[in-house]
Amino acid sequence: MPNSATFLHLTDAHLAQSGVPFERDDHKVDIPAIEQETRESALELMCSRLAERLKRNDRKLDGVLFSGDAQDRGRPGGHQLLFDLFLRHFGPLGVTAANIVAIPGNHDVPRDSPPSSQVRYQAFTDVWRKAGCVTPWLDGVDSAINDGGPHRLVGGEGLWAVFPINTSNWSHVTRILPEPLASVWADLPALAAGGDPAKADKLRAQLDDMARYDMARVSGKQLEVLRELIETTPQPPAGRQLRIGLLHHHLRAPSLREELKPFADVSNLEQVRAFLRDRGIAVVLHGHKHEHSAQFEHIYNQEGDQDHRTLVVSGATFEPGRESDAARLITISGMPNSPAVAIEPISIPRAGVDSRDPSPIVRRIWSTDIVPGAPVMIQGSDLNEVYDRVCEAAANDAANGTLIVHLDLPVGTSEDLPLPSNYPLPEPMEDPERRRWLKELVSWWQLERSGLEHRMPFVHGTRLRRYGGKINQVERVIKLLKAKASTRALAILIDPFRDFTNDGTDEEFASFCLVEFKRRELGGSQRAVDVIAFYRAQEFARWWPINIAEMRHLQWEICAALGFLPGRITTISADARTHSRSPTQVAMPIIDRWLDQAPERLHLLANALVHGSVRDGKQRDAVRGWERALSDLEATAKEYNPDGLPIAIEGLKLLASYLEVVNEDEDQTLTNFTRVLRRLARDNEGFEEGARTKAEFDRWAPSALESVSELRALTQTRLGTV
């Protein structure tokens, strides 16, 4: 079964038996035997060259699609000239009358001819229909669906179908005048001319022009016939049929040029657009405007929540100085499931000179299908914008579904990505403090070794740098990317031997499952490293920015070793969520992390509590960290989380030990401080080691909140601040 088709699309030829000048040369004087070209001769040469090229490349045509205006201002001869030209040049390439589709344009209907009349279409039908071409159903000429010959072109065993649509039934129509104007209309020129016949004739022509409208419209009757025609069209054995609509007038202006006239657009345009949407028309070809464009038209249903996308190809014609897009070859490939449209503009050549036709324009049209429950994709280059959108998506359209986020930051963006502006921090922080908070958090998650592994054995850094206790996956990635662009540059964070149980019970491992690093050529000697990370589940309000910062941290580490630039970051989450309540969920508690990252802060905090004062900036930072640790623990104890949030234990114990050692005078406040710290650590440890059910949470939480409240009060007593 062929999965492609090629058509010649021509529009607005504007030909006449007597010839239409095509004055692209500057003839300032007349010389014997040197004449200006005509449109007819220019089109003849173009078709001759095109046929020669197609034959040389062993290409055939599946049809010719003509979208109206064969005639020039109604002068006769254009239809026959064009039909003969098609068969003469493209007959050997597979074109017959049966696969020529032709529709009338506004220049193809006589002025003042009544809409829906035989005389309106006589010149058109005498050529195209008489020869057996595919033509549209015509108001007033056809009554039944099968009248007037074929009204569709179907090929490729039903893979594609072309449906012509007549938009010119009301072109150049004279309006119905109201009374009393209608009664005196015919007499007005003579009355106003004062007996001058020439003036009266001129006035009559001007008045008739004022009452005449070049109106574009598709009748409801034709749309209903087309609906029935499409529904009864043979379908392909498998896959979806690609449907093409052919009409003369535009759906919207294809360029910035403005046209000031009544009825410049199709009068019932929204009805026509809805028809295209409901009938699944994937491609629309038109002419009329003499402008070329290829744009997608997004057509929504009445509720505005379902989008059908139609590729609209506006065909230009040729005029002096605008000769590069006189016609176009349209090739549709990838049918039925992944169709793409390639549009090759064909120019008017000069005799004896090879044509330099522009490169094809390619548009993919299969991405319009939306399957319910399909992955949601958010992409962008601005961190704040992408963050706000992913939070919205994770809370609604992608909730508990697959969410893919593609952050295409400018290559080489700074090493430390900031937190998004709307990130819900535990308390207000200035930008330098926000950046330090994030950097410390990311650094802890990327530690090669942690003293807290017995509580959280899946710290990302340990899995990346000591997988199985011996494999440094980051070094392996660097070696692979240094040698070549390799899809083997993967790092895995799930270890089935450590993380999985036979029946799946009591399993606890990181949501971050694997990450791939890809080398991308930027041109010249520059290369970038892109990151694609997969998460079995991901919380977006608080976790996603941390994950992105981690990916950036790894990018810079790898790029520094290779001399590359950090590039794009893509995260794939199989279960998107936004129900985090506290920053505790994105880290081991601050005071516990200090054991790995900054144990000296515990000394500084203990020293401040012992002396009852904050002496410098470092002690102030330690006290602020302690306050945040209490806030985190308080938030954790206020609402049950079945995931089991990490809670402070080791840091509390060590702080209590420091206070005990220095409390030689047995200061009662310090003694109470130590007692509460040990009680809280003991309660937290018991809860974390238990089943962490809702019932156990309800028993633990009141005691934890009471301890936090006591520690706040004792801190205020010693330091005068909380």
C-alpha cells in the first residue's frame, strides 16, 4: 500500500483566449518581433519544465488540484486553456481528467449572474465537468448528492481523499435594494446625467458596482451534502484517512496585506470552520489572495476545550516581481498514522535558464491527536514560567498521571539555578539566602558519603558515585561522553538487591530512578550536555525545583570535566503530585544534615545557647537554621503523611551532648533544654522506626509539638529571639 501522494496545486491562473499580458520586463520602446510575455506562455513554460523535472526524477502525480480563477475577469477561454495544459504536460505523469479537481473562483462566475443558477457555472461546467473532472457540488445546478459527476477524489486505497468546496456561489452578487430605492434605481443615472448618455452609462456602472458584493459563502445545503459525501467515502483498511479540503477563498488573511472591501472573508466562516473540525479535514488548500503561506488553523469546539488542527496552505499566483511561487507540489508522506506535508514552491522560469526553486516547507500534521490520559508536556526556556505551569498541570490535567517537563535553558546558563520566584519557602528569605539554602540542600543530596545513610540509604549522590558500593557512575558517564555521543551514558539510582522485597512490602527507595546524559553538537567545536531524568513519582511544588537544581549540579560537574556546556534538562514523572506541605519533604531535616555538611554549626549553636548571646554572623546563621529546623518539625507533626517524612534525630542528640558537656554549672535552663532535646529525639526515633501508621502518628504528634513549643520558649529565654 503506498503511503505517500503528490499533487500539483495551482490557483488563480487568470488566463484568457485572447491572452493576458505578463509584463515582467521593462520595454520602454517597441521593437519589431519583440513582445512581452503573456500569462499563458509563462504558465506553459513552467509546466513544461516541471514535467521535465518530474520525469527526470521518476516522480508521478496523483492528481492536480486547481483552486479557482482560471479566467481573467470573466473573459472566456481560461478553463479550456488550463485543462488542455494539464493533460498535455502531466498526462504522461499519471494525470487524467479523472484525477483533476477543479473549483470555480470569483473570476470564473459572470457578474450579476444569479446565485444558484445554471448561467453562473456554464463556462466552468462546459470544460471541467464535461471532461469528467472532479468538481464541487453546485447550488442550483445539482440537487442530489451524485448529480454533476464525481465530487471527491479518493486514492491510495482510501488513505487520502480530496473534497472540493464551492465558495463562489455569491461572488459578484447584486444586493436586493429596499423600497423606495428599488423602484427608482434604474432611472437614477438618466435623471442625474441631465440628458448626457455617456455620463448616464458611467453613472449606471458606478451605481451597479456599489450594489454588487464579491461575497464568499458556503451554503448550508452544500455543507450537508459534503457531510454525507465524506461519511460515505471508502476508508483505508487500517488507520485514519487523510482528508483534504479544496476551496477558492481563504479561511483567514494569509499575509499582512490589508484588503478593504465588504465581505472580504467568508460570511459564515465559523460554520465552515466547524465543518472542517467535525469532518476531520487535516489539510485545506485555497487561493484568491495571491499570497503563499502554510499555517495551522486551530479550531475549537463550542465549549472551547477540544482543539482540531488543520494545515491551511494558501496558494499564490505569479505577477511581475512575484514569480517564485506560481504553483506548488504538495507531497503527503507517512500515511496513515504519521502524515507530513512537504510543500515545494514552483517558480516561473526564464527561457534557457535553470529554475532555482525554494526549499520545500515541511509541516507535520499528526501531532493533533489527543488521547485521554496521555502524558502532559510542559516546555519553555524561563524557569519561573515553566515552574508555575508544571505546578498547575500537576494539580489538574496531569494529576497522578505522566508529566514531562522540558526546560530549554540558554546554553551555558549559570551553574547555580535559582529557586523559582513563587517557590514556597518555610519563611521569607533574601535572594542570597535563598540561593545558599538551595545549594546546601542540593549538595547534601549529591554527597558521595553520608553519615545518615542508615536512615536514608538512597541519597542520590551515594547511588551515583558508589552504586553497589563500588561503581562511580558519574566518572563512567564522563568517559563515555568524552569518547563519543553515547546513549549508554546512563546512571541508575534504583538497586533491586537493596531496595526491592519479594512481595513489595516495606519497600522504601528514592523516586529518582535513572538519568541519562546526552552529548549534543552545537556547531564548530562546541558541545552541550543535555539531561533526561526519570522519576517514578515526583512532587512538583517543592521537589521539582530541587531536582532541576540537582540536574544542573551534575551537568556542570560533567561539563567541567569535558570542556562542554550545560544544555537542556528534561524530567519525566510517571506520577505527578503537588501535595507537599513542608520543605522537610525535600530534605533530611536541617539540623541532621549539619552532621554531614557543617558540624561546626552545632558547636556554634550550642555555644550561643550556653552564653546566651549571638556573637557573629556564623552564630546567627546557626541560630536561624535551628529556628527553621523547629518550624520544619512543627509542620511535619501537624498533618499525617503516609509517605513518612524524615524527622530530626541525630542532630538533636548531638546538640544535647554538646550542651551536657559544657553545662558544668548545671544551669537549669540548659538542663531543661537538654532534657527536652533527648525526649524529642527519643520520640522521633521511636516513631520513625515504627510502622508510621495514622494511629502511631496521632500518638506521636502531640508530644512532638509540645517538645517543639518548649524548645522555642527555652531558645527565647536564652537568646531573646525565636
